Amino acid sequence: METDWNSVQYFKKSEFSDPDKMNPELIKALDIYRRLVGNPVIIHSSYREGDSGQHGKGNAVDIHVKGISLIDAYLLAEKTGLFNGSGVYSWWNSRGLHLDVRPLKKDVPKARWASDRTKHYIGLNWFFIRKVYELEKKENENGKQV
Ligand SMILES: [Zn+2]
């Protein structure tokens, strides 16, 4: 099944590296997410040829949201209830989220994680959230746009 791009409100086909290989469920979820956040959602990475993870299955995107904090972007993604995998990446040039619609196995919870440096994964915990919050607060004080 392919995405009916005419029914997608906020994203253009050209924003995805190989749009026909993207899971239509993910595009739909992203569109709902974009409406909820009310700010531009920038796609960093989508389908990746040869990737053994969710990107290689067309189930995942890496994104950031303009104008809101990373933690808010994460919490709003949670609010949709549509993403079975989500990761919070504080070290990207534009700090952002990995969001995916991986199929869930019975009795396996949705995947949630954080990454504070390259190839380093930690649980999404209060210490991490606090660190990101402080980082963004400092940037705001210095006048840097999120
Ligand atoms: Zn990703």
C-alpha cells in the first residue's frame, strides 16, 4: 500500500528520501502529530536503503520541531499514541526525535529511549530531561532559536 499524498495535509512527497517506500501509517501519524504541535516538523532522515532497523522498513523518520523544546516535542508525540518507537536525541545539530510505527509484538511494550551522545543510549529518565531542559534554557537566554 502506498500513501495517498493528496490526503496528507502538512508534508510533501519531496520531503522523504524514497516516499513510495514509506509506511503510509507513519505518514498519517506524522500528519496528525504535525497538526497537534502546530509548528513546522522538519524531516532529517526517512527511508534508508540497506538499514536493518525501522528506517530500512520505511517505518521511521528522524525529525525536529521548530519553535518548541525537545521535551515538549517528545511529549506531544506521546500524546498522539501513534508511535510504537520513539527516541530523544539531544546531541543532534538540530536536537530531535526518532519516531516509528514498528509492529508491536504481543506483551512487548512500545520502545522508548534517549541518546545523549553518538551511539550511546540511555533510559528516558528525569536526569536526562532536566539536562535537556537546562541546555535549551541556556540557549534561549543566549538568543538562539530552537
Ligand atoms: Zn531514526
